Amino acid sequence: MSGYDHGGPAGYGQPGGGTGGGVPGSPGSTYVPPPAPSPYQQPPQQPSARPRTSLAVALEQSRYRLLVTAAVVTTVFTAISVKLAMATLFAGGGEPRQHVALEVDNTTTNRADIVDRNGNLLATSLVTQSLFADPKLVSRPEEAAQKLVSVLPELDYKDLVGKLSGDRRFVWLKRNLTPKQQAAVHRLGIPGVAFEREERRFYPAGPLTSHVVGFTGIDNNGLAGMEQGFNKRLTEDPGTPLQLSIDLRLQHVLKKELTATVQEFSAIGAAGIVFDVRSGEVLAMVSLPDFDPQDPTGLNPDTLFNRATLGVYEMGSTFKIFNSALAFDTGRIRPSDLFDAKNPIKIGRFTINDYHSLHRALTVAEVFQHSSNLGSVRMVQQVGVAAQKAFMTKMGFTKPTGLELPESGWPLVPNPWREVNSYTISFGHGLSVSPMHTVAAAASVINGGLFHKPTLLKRKSDADIPTEQVVSRQTSDLMRRMFRFVVTEGTGKSADVKGYVVGGKTGTADKQKGRHYQKNSRMSSFLGAFPMNDPRYVVYVLVDEPKATAKTYGYATGGWVAAPAVGRIIKQVGPLLNVPTVDESSPEILNSTFLNAAGSTNWQQSLPPVSAPPPSKGSTVASFPTQTKPR
């Protein structure tokens, strides 16, 4: 038996455990397991990290900031590069497109603008604010009314109290406030009082185009003029301006001269038209007195009356234009034919005479030159009643002109159209038409015989113009010569303007009041055209009840009153219309415009002058048949 104790593990104070120890499973060895860990033993400690200094923290923050800044700068420059590429490579580059006033916010209003033929603004709409109230929300009507009157003194206090005390849920207090008025009301802070967006029409040209453009009511609906005639068009297409044929420059000249004439002769009114004989466009139209379209309410009805289109008058001797054209167009009468202008014409108890009789037979050229009533009647006697009625109907004298204005008058036509009517119509009585009727028909007489329906809308350069041949070219050529003859040798001398080859016809007609004609109440007119070698424009002036002056030697007829006005107008509008002046004595001009008293168109032929007393300037009154002694 050995001296070892096998009762305990070796190495724990037992004998024989000093150096012994074998491999488990080996012979003669004993396996001793490792000691179990103690629950109180501490785990091994890891080596601790080095503490971060403030410098390291700052460097790391700076690094992050630089990265963020670089990212932002890169994004910005990338966006700029993309926009630049789009603007230069894909948009075509070039100069920036110009914007005009009409393109700015052109959908903010519900009514289209109206402009003249050159784009000048005649009517436009501006957004305004209107004041309304809900009486149910107004707790102190008297106090609210007092505050409103303090900033809007034009309002009536009692009326306001009544509105604010009512049972309705909506009442208008004031329409179309100015921005200053709106701000003043807003500062009051009255409960139950608020603003409603509306539109108000403004007319930059003012009274200058009042009878053409017209005006709208408080609800922006057209009540007169083109505003009424094109009300549907203006509201259905608010983004497209309505362009008129009117030229604002010519309109200004026409009104200025008409105003001066009315003042000089103490007339009660006047009308004027500038007309393009090739297109039928009305380039200017004025009726005096006129009105302010911004505030047309409460005016004298006479100021709202359009003498140029609505008024129908017996036109007097300007109707001899159509009597002569009718005679020539039959092919049976020539300018050299003679007609008795010495013996008065009696119809029952009436007698037709000349204003200033020459007491002899007159050629057709002289009948036109001296405005002979007797010669005109003798001419229509050869033509006949039926032919005259058919011709006047063809010239548009039996129906409205078709102009776009609602203010278009119906002619006063005799029914039945008897022989006595044909006599008086030949010198401008017994058939009443408007100045627009007269101008449109006269234009067709001198432009080659083509009737163009008058229009207030600008025609496109390539547009088809409605045309009707109403007289032959030969008749038109003779009428141009007759027009020129009246200005060079007849009653229209004061309308002549050097270089513009002016022609025309004077007219004076007594006005009918009740069933009688008033001797000292007349319509004096002149229908001028230029240049007569190649007619382009008609200028017409009519003066209502002019009074004679010492300067006119007691005359107030067309030759003294209206003809000088037409001459002044042509002198000013000719350059604006780019009509060149010419040498009126050149062979080219004389070949197309010459006519003498004998009715000859050959300016090179030397003829002895017709022995006749000189014409009395202003002898253009178309006398209605009367029992009184001839004037």
C-alpha cells in the first residue's frame, strides 16, 4: 500500500501530490479537473479608449459642414446649368418677346376692349369693388349709416338707414367704388357691410367717339352704339379686342372743325362723316352735340341723338347727285343737253322755282353747277317715275343702311310714289334719308359705280368686300367731272384745297316743322370727295339750323357754311391719309376731271364762254313747291 491518500485531489495538501500528474486515460495517472470559477472573481478588464479632445471634435464638425456646403453648391450649379441649357439649346434663344398692354391679364375682365383701326383704346373694362350690406347682420343701422356717410358723402343718410334696417339679405349701397373709397370704408370695420367684385367700363377717348362707341349700363351691358350692337360679341370673346374702322386722328379733326362751324353760325347741331369709297369703311363720324359716355344719365336727349345715322332729313340739292346719275345712266341724257330753267313749273296750286334763276335754258352741267331745281325736274320728267323709284331703291334710300349701329334711321319714303313726288325728290325734298345713306350712295356714284355697304368695322386687307354695280363706269366718270366742276366753277369753290383735286356738291334744304316748311330753319350741307382723278374719300358735313353772319353776307346756305368746313378738313386729313398732292393743271389730271359749262370733257378744245351772269355763291337751296313768290 502506498503512502498516497486517494481521498482528495492532488495538490490540495495531500501527500504525494507535489509533482505527480499524468494525462487522463494514461496508465498510472489520475485526472484532476480544473478548479471551478468563483462567483466572486472579476472579469478581465479591456484596455480603455483614449479620451477625444475638443480639437478633434471641431475638425470632425468642420468636415461635415464642408460636405453639406459642397452638396448644396453642386445642386444649385446643376440647376442653373440645366436652365441655361433649356434656354439656349431648346428654346431657340433670341431676343425676349415683347408684351403689350392688351396681353397683360387679358382674362381678368368679362368684356372685350374696343380699339380704333390703329389699335388706340376706345373702351376698356377695369375691375372695381361695389359696396353691399346684409341688413340682418347690421346691428346698429343708424350708426352704420352715419359712418358710411362720413366717408361717402354722396350717399343719402335716410336712404342708407332704410336699406340697412330692411328685411332683405342683400342691398347695394354704392356701385363701383374707387380704391380710395374702398380703403376708407374698409377702415370703418362695419359688421354686415362688404365688397363685391365688379367691372366698370372706361372710355379713354371720352365724348370724341361717344356716338360711335356708345356706352354701357351699371351692369356693364351695352345700351348704345357699338357697345349695344356688339354686346354679345364683346361678352362671349372678352380676350379679343373689337377693332373699328374709325381713325382717332381723323375723328379729332372732324370734331374740331364741326365744333368751330357750329359756334360760328350759332347752329343747334351738326354731323360729319369721312368715308373710304373703295372699302365702305367709316373712318370718322361725329354728331354734335355729343355726350360723356362715362356718365350719360340725366342728359338732354338731344345730346344722345345721332344725327349722322339716326336722323333722317330732306337733303336738298345734294340729291341732285343722284338725279344726274340717274339721267346719265339711262343713256338718253348727256352733259351738254339743254333744259328749260326759265319758266316755273306749276303743279296744282304749287309752283316750283329756282333760288337764283338764270332765266334761260341750262345744260345738264350748268344745272348741277348752279343747283337748278327747274332743270332737275325737267330731267326727271324725261326719265319717268318708275325709273326714279327703281334707281333710288337700288341706291339704298328705301331701307336702313345696314350699319352696325342700333341707332340707324328708316328713310321716309312717299307712298304712293307719284309724279309730284318724283319732281320734289329730284331736288331733295319729299324723301328723307340719313347722312350715312347719302354718303354711301354718293361714294358709289364716283368710285366706278360700285356700292359698298358702309361698315364701322375695320376690314382685313384680303377680305372680300360686298359689292353691287349700281351705275355704269361711264356714268361714274361723268359724275366725277360734275363734282369737280362744282368746286372749280360752281357753288363749292370754298371747299377747294390746292393739290387734292376736290370735288363735291352743296345742299340746302328748308326744314319741315309740322305740315309747313320754315324759311329761316334749314339744313346746310356739302358732300366733298378727293382726289377726283382717282376718288379715295368722301368728306360730308351737315349743319343744323345755321344762322347767317355778316361775314357770309346774310347767307347760311351750304356753299357758305358747310363747304369751307369740308375744305379745312380735307387740308388736315389728306396728309394723315397719305394722299399725295398733284399738279391740278397737268394734262393727266385734266383728262380725267375736266368739264365745262357747255358739257364738254375736252379741256384742249377752246369754246366761247356761255353768256350767263356769275353764280351767286350759296345759291343751293332746294325750294319746296310753294305759292309764295320765288326767292
